[in-house]
Amino acid sequence: MLLVTGVVGLVTLCIVVVLSAQTSSRHLQAVQHHIEEGIRNKGLVLTENHALALKGLALDNAFLDMQRLVDRAVRDDADLIYGIYVNSDREAIAFSQRGDAAFKEKTVEKNAWNSIGILPSELIVDRPTVTKVNRLGQELLEVSVPVTGDDHEPLGTIRYGLSTSRMHDALAKAKAESAKQLVRSVISIGIVILVATLLGLLLSRIQAVRITRPVGELTAAAETLASGDRSVKVNIDSKDELGLLGRSFNRMVADLDASYSELENVNRNLEDKVRERTAELGQKNRDMRLVLDNVDQGFITLTKTGVMAIERSLVVDEWFGNSDGPVPFWEYIGKSSRSLGLEFRLAWEQLVEDVLPLELCLEQLPRQCCVRQQTFNLRYLPFMKEGQFDGVLLVIADISERLAKERDDAEQSELMQGFKRLMLDRSGFASFLTEASEAVQEICGHQLDSDIPHLKRTLHTLKGNAALMGLVVVARICHAIEEQLADGEPRAAADTLEELQARWNAITEHIRSFAGNQQRVIEIPQSEYAAILSRLSQTDAQTELFNELLSWQLEPVSKPLERLGEQAKALARRFGKGEIDVQVQSNGLRLDPDTWHPFYSELVHLVRNAIDHGLETAEERLAQSKPVAGTLTLKSEATANTLVFEIGDDGRGVDWVRIAQKAAQLGLQHSTSAELLIALLHDGLSTRENASDISGRGVGMAALKQRIDFMGGELDVRTVKGSGTRWLITFPWSPLQVPTVRMRRASSMPPRRESIKLGLSRT
């Protein structure tokens, strides 16, 4: 009660002090405001009156009168510290400062304002202003009023500095008076609190004597009970809470005596129950040990600190070795795989920090590892205690055989896809094998290690063409090499290159085992070939016809374009774009496959970009009132001087804004259309944030541009946002060059007129 009284008194005293201080502060602010307002009004009236007077004096050029006016004002008014009149040319005409001698004719320096600290930018004002300034070592209220002529033209500015010392003196007196009042209030309240405290102390003493006697008796009885005497009793006759407490104490002693008697009876049978429970737990432990020693999965219990429980599956020790006592799992597994131990420890530290959600932290723990040529899958089942994370059951499974089977199945499927492609398009697949073999040799033979951009383009082209031909394992290995190069490694890992070489050798051996030596097959309709033979038998002008027959060695452009069209349809289905309409227009052109197949291989990048970046999904096209099925146009056309390939789509169009942003990030020029096209074809530029196994590396278009430049061609683009894109590839061309090529080929081989298929051996 005394404590409460003291606290209440202190709080009351604090409140009085705070309220008094706030009242005093408001009073002082009001006093300061009134005094300051009086000085301000006084200064404005004086300055505005002098501005009117200076107007006439300025028009009459009465400079001495101006000086007298300013000097008299400063001398007669104790609050004025200085006065200065500056004309419109920022020249001081009249200037007076307190402490100067009495007026006498003298020349005022033009920059007299500089002596009192006025800046040039402050000299001329266009309206009356009052500001607080610190000039001549003291705080002043500076009043500035413009002096204008009859036509409101500016003649100058009159400025007076008024002292605030009287205001501060008045404020100091008010503060002293307020402090005295506060001290008197505090002393009065303190006396009241002291009297109340003394009175409470007296009453507390009387009440304490009344309470301590029964409490002392209860304390003595409790000590007797603690010594083991359960017959103790207390006699408290008061009818207040102490009497109730005494009666409750007596009942508690009686109940305690009965409980002790019952407990002694229970203890007599406790040892027998303990022996029975111990035997039961031992049997359960033996059963659990039997399970753990015979399962083919590893079960490890990890505490919240990551320490392994001693009991775990026997197969864990067979896989990773024994451990000496309870140790953190990362130390145990680190003996078999140092990188796995480090990765697990970092992820577990995030888990115990409890900053990120539990599910996210569990996902960051390692899910798969390789130890001694075995692959293991790791699964984590968390334990919760009162809603908080308390540990993990780690389940480890050996998935080496399953992965090996999946790998064998994938390789067999890949071989079947290669056989299928060979049967459907023997010539195209043979060309692909030749070009891909050269690429594999360059990559695995480290021929391109000194030219990383060229290596990336070659690898990207090989991956794309392999995927389109159904060789998914080769494409996956190429993607793994790309990831290694993307991580900043100077060259691909040797084991990955060996895996690519071995896989490619297996594919080529498999194809050679049932296809023999690959030959380029020239196919023509039976009726067309028969007509040529008929003409040869009926005319003497066989040279022209023979050249025409030789021209059949050239490959119809429709073949590679149709292959690209089929690949485009497959990609569209894979990307969720649905079925698309592919329009092929070759205009009957035939070209030398040895010359043009490398170009067709790089042309696949344009097709993939058209499907991936250009064409929209069915939902997007419906929202834009477009046909559900997108359209891809593959076209070739020859004129007297040029050969043009056109790849077009009716999709989104090129996002030049996004291209400009990516170009800026790479430090490329992007202010004109030509610079944007160069940036789009630059190595490493891609609008995708994350690379996939199809696109996103930014090397496909660069590889195509390199091939076109090598063949002397030009690449251009026509695009309209929301309507589509047309890529135009133009090569120098003259049909007269073709017979020369054909004759050179024909001179090295005998004509075969009895068959509709002509073959050329390929190595």
C-alpha cells in the first residue's frame, strides 16, 4: 500500500511538472509571438513609409536626403541595428549602422551591403519580406520593401535590421517567473505526499502486528511438517483470511498423511512394474533393430541440431561406413562426399534459423547424391513438437539400378528414333549424321577451346538438331556441357565430353550396322525419269538433256524446308502452341546439298525462335481475334541475281523494347533499327531470363548470322508488333553457275541411266 501511495504521489508530481512545463512553454511561445509580431509590424510600417519617401527622393536624385533619412531612423530607434537602401543596379545609395558617427556628408560605398553579410542574390526584392537572419553576430528581424516608381518600375530596395534583444530579455524574465511557480507547486505537492506516506506507514505498522503473529505460527507448523511430523496442527481463531488459511493447513496435513500411506503401498509394487516395463521395451527395441537391419532403405533420425541418432538402418553403415557415437550428419556423410557434406550443412543452418518457411528449407536440402559410383535419393520427413520443428527422419534409397535402367531405355529409344528418321528421310538424316559427326569431333577433340563463342554456337546447333531428330540423350549431354560453360568454366568437364563421344559412337555404329555405308540418294518421280530417257533416245542433242539429268543430283529445296516444317510442328506441340499451319513454297528450286546443308542446319534457329518467341498460344490468339492455329511460312525464290529464303510467322512480332533493354545491359548500341538488328544477332543476347534445353542461350541467331556471312549472304527482318515477322536471307545467285557445278561432278562419275536413284559415296 505504501508502494502504491508512493507511486501515485510520484506520478502526480510528474504530471504536475509536465503540465506546468507545457503551460509555461505555450505561454512563452505566445509572449514571443506577440513581441515578434510587434517588432515585425513596427519594422514593416517604418520600412514601407521610408519606401514611399525614398520613391520621391530617388526620382529627384536626392542622395544626401536619402542618407539622412536612413541615418536618422537608425539613430532614433534603439531597435534598429542597420539600414541600407540599394538601387536597382545593386549599388548602395544610403547606409547606416548603429555605432556610426553622426550624419555627415560622406560617400557610401557601392558594396556597403557586403559589410553586414548580405548576399547579392538577396539585395533586390519584389515584395515586402520579413526574415530572421544572423548578421553582425546577433539574431535580427530583417524587413525588406521594394521601392518602385509611378509606373511600378523597380527603383531599389530599402532594408532595416531590427534587434530581437528586447524580445529575448522579456522571454528570459517570463521563463524565470514560470520556473519559480513550478518550484512552489512541486514543494506543495511534495508536502502533501509526505504527510500521506507517514499516515500510511503508521496504519501499516498496526496491521502488520495483527498479521505477523498467525503467520509466524503457520511458519513454525510448516517447518515441523517438513521435518516429518505429520501430527502438527495450528490454532488460529480469527475469522478472516488467516483463519481460513489455518483451517486449510490442518486439512492439507490430514490429506498428506493419507497420501503418504497410500504411496507407501504403491511403492511396494513399483519395482515389479519397472522390471515388466523394461522387459517390454527391450522386446520392442529388438523388433525395431530387426527391421532396421533387414530393410533396403536407410533410415536415420536427425535431431534439431542435425546430430544422428545411434539407432539407424544397417544398410547405412554398409553404404557410408561406421560412425563413432552421435555426430552431425554432415560430418558423417562428408567422409564419403565432402561436397555433399558442405551442401547439407549450409541448407541445415537455414532450416534451424527458422527464417524461411519449413517447406522451402526442406526443399533446399540435397535430394540426390553420388557416392562410390552409386546414386542415392534423399527424402526428409520432419518431426514437429508443439507446432515447432524438432527433427527429421532421413530416408535414403539406392536408385542406381533404376537410373541405369532409365538411361538404357532412353538410349534404346534414341536409337529407335534415329532408325525412324533414317527410314523417313534417308538423305536428310545422312547429312545430319555427317555434320553432327564433324561437330562432335570438334567439341570432344578440343578444337574449339580457344574460341568459346564458336564452341557455344556449335554446341547449341548440335543440341537443337539432335533434339529435333529425336536423339534426346545427345541433346541432354550437350545441354549439360552448355551449363558447365555458362557457369564460367574455361572448358567442359572431361567425363561429360567422353560421355558425348561414347554416345555418338554408339549411335553411328548402330546406324552403320543396319544401313551400311551412307549414300546421298537423289530421288525423282518415275514418270519424270522415263520422259528424260525417252528424249535422250529420240534426239541427238543429248548434251542439254544430259546436263538436265545431272541437275537431278541437286536436292530439291522443298525437302529441307518440309523437314523444318515438321520440326516446327513438333516444337509447337511441345511448347503448348497447338497445331500450326506450315506453308512451304520452294518454287521448284534445287540446290547442291553439300553447299547448303550447313545453312539448313543453322536455319533451324530461326524456326525455333518463330515458334518459341513469335507464335502465341491458342488463348492469346483468340484474345487478339486471330485464327487459333498460327501460320509459319517457309519460302525460297530465285531471280536473275539473287536467291532469297523467307521465314515468316503471324505471331507477336519482335519486341524491340526488350531487345533494347538487353542490349543496354550488354553495353551494345541500340539507338537505331540497324543497331537493334545487330544487337539481336549478337552472341549471348536472349530475351529469355532462364535458358531451356531448346532456347535461351543467345547463341542460335549468332550462329545463323555467322553461316550467312560465310556464304556471302545478307539477313534482314520485317516485323510488325502483333502481326508477325518476316526474316529475309538473300544470297548472290546466277543460274548460269549451276551447269558448271553439275558438269564438274559428272566428269568424275559414269552416268547411270537405268535407275531413278543416283548415289554419291559419303565418308
